[in-house]
Amino acid sequence: MNLDQISDLEQLRAAVAGCQACGLRAGCRGVVFGEGAPGARLAFVGEGPGAEEDRLLRPFVGAAGQLLDKILAASGFDRTQNAYILNVVKCRPPGNRVPTPEEREACRPNLAAQLRILQPPIVVLLGATALQTLIDPEARITRLRGQWLQRNGVWYMPTYHPAALLRDPAKKKETWHDMKLVIDKYRAVVDPGHVSPHYPG
Ligand code: URA
């Protein structure tokens, strides 16, 4: 299936549902495509589905996802209103291990097609896997988080993955710093009237 011909996210979802490009699909329940508001101008890219995501076939619905939803709510974002959530790999790696470079490359056409159709001007990279896959395989999240990276007209903000915040709550402060930059940028390039309950601006 040539994904380049597809210009609609629901058509793409149907095409990706049958993907067998790497070995992950054989060990999971199904493809977790991504979800969000149609026409969202802001995307959040995670690593890959965990157990709960694989069970429900929805991204970020486990413990890390619940924390992500809280971060979004504090920022005035919501996956049903103005944000789209997706992952580097669409199938759960066994035992929640980090997807290998080969698995990420196998899934890259799926991710690239999603971003091509969505064309979000702002992309938040949640953790090292998203940063390394979309920006630079050698990049370190601890060094680059909190700094805007512009590539082909898109603004990328690397920040910690919510699972890292569950392991080390001290990182929440830096994450909120990064999210305030995202809110500023959203107000600058998408909606000057954007309301954030915890960052009136
Ligand atoms: N972690 C991720 O990176 N993605 C999910 O969908 C859930 C947890």
C-alpha cells in the first residue's frame, strides 16, 4: 500500500491497521494508530503503545497517559478539542522495551504519513525515542529538552516522556517550563486567545 496517495487520516488508519512491516505486530493485539481532534494544530509524539494501549487500541491511556492528560488539561489542551496524540511505533514492543532502530524505521512511513496529513505547526516530542526518531538519532533529551528546534517550517519541542515523570517527579518542574513554551508558541502561531487554566499569559 502506497501511503503517499492517502490524504485522509481515517483512510490512513485503515491502511496502517494491516501493517506487518516489523515483527512487533505478531506479538501484540493490534495497531494503535493515534487519536485526536480533527484539524488539531498541535501534536504529541510518544514512543510506542504499552499494555493498556494495546488492550484498548488507543494511545496514552495507561498511567503515563493519564498524567499526559493532566498536563494537557493544565495547558488548555485536550485530545478531543485541539491536540493529536501519536507514537513512533504503532505496535506494542514486548515488555514495553524501547523499540529498536529497525522497528522505528519500519514504522516511519506510518508516522511520516500521519504528520504529512495532519501538518501540525507545533510538535511536542515526548522523550528520547521521539526526539531521536524525528530530529537526530544521537540527540539527548536531557540536553535538548526545553529548546525549540525548527525543521521544514515545523516547531519541535522536546520534553520528558510522562513515564519519566512517574519515575522521577522532580522532572515535572522542567516539563511545566517546557509546556509554557508550547503554550506561548501556540498563542503565537495558532490561537492568540488560547486559554490555559494554569498559565494565563
Ligand atoms: N507510552 C507511549 O510512549 N505511548 C503510549 O501510547 C503510551 C505510553
